Amino acid sequence: LILSFSWLVIISIFIAWPAAWYASRFFLDFFAYRIDLNIQPFIIAGIITLVMTCLTVGYQTVKAAFTNPAETLKYE
């Protein structure tokens, strides 16, 4: 389950990186003192996103595994 969600996150990361790079570069062009953009912030953000995805999916999976089915069906 984690692997299927991770692939979606990885695809979205690679779609978002060029847009974020372009927007950041456009934003930074208006300042008198400019910095060069490197890949480190994008990689760190991607890793944090993947870790948060794995933790969230893992937590929800464990929570669903330990839930009593009778309790769930009672409210249906």
C-alpha cells in the first residue's frame, strides 16, 4: 500500500519541481541581492514529503488493521 502511494508522490514531485524552480527564480529576480538556486531544497522537500506520506499511510494501515469490524459495521 505504501509503495502505490509513494509512486504517486514521486510522480507529483517530478511534475512540481520545474514549476517550483521557475516560480522561485521569477520571484528572486526582483531582489537586488540574488542567490543561486540549487537542487538541495527541492530534494529535501521531496524527501520530507515521501517520509510524511509513508508515515501517514502506515499509520492509517495499522489503525485499520487493528479496528474491530463489528464496530465499523455497527455505524453503517
